[in-house]
Amino acid sequence: MWISNAFAQAPAAGADAGGLMSFLPLVLMFAVLYFIMIRPQMKRAKETKAMLSALSVGDEVVTVGGIVGKVTALKEDFVTVEIAAGTEVQMQKGAITTVLPKGTLKSA
């Protein structure tokens, strides 16, 4: 008596589009994340790999720790760097961050 009957109603027009529109912000956030974080990191890794593969004896380099020296020997994964006259250090190639222009050590 006091409670009215609840009858099924037809679905609202455009209900399918609402489901797809809820994923749009997620897709946009992933696109922004890709172009701001992932793509530049991949580009930087590619440049570093190219720099390390082009490394040769006689190049002047800077290591991760800030040590500056001249490459005296190269191996598959290791490199020997002369940091002072008669002082050579063997390290992994990945520890080299920058190849300096020729003659940088003499001018310092």
C-alpha cells in the first residue's frame, strides 16, 4: 500500500559511450607519461650506448665519481684510465659518463 511498484526502465541513450569515456583520462595520462618520462630516458640510454661503443684509446673521459683521465686500454666491459702520470685505474665502461674534447686535460 505505501510502497509503489518499481518497474524496469529502458537504458539511457549513450550508456555505451560513457564506458569508453571513462578510459580516456587513463589513456591520456599514459601518453603524457610516455612522452615526458619514458621516451627521453630511452633516448639518453641510446646516446650513452653510442658514446661507449665509440670510445677509443687516447680519449679523455669523466667518470661517474668525477675523476678525469685518459683512456689507455679497452676491453669488452672494462677500460683502463690514466688519472695521473703513472697512475692507472681499471673500471667498467658504464662508469664513464662523458667523453671530453681532445686537449682538455692539458689546458686544465
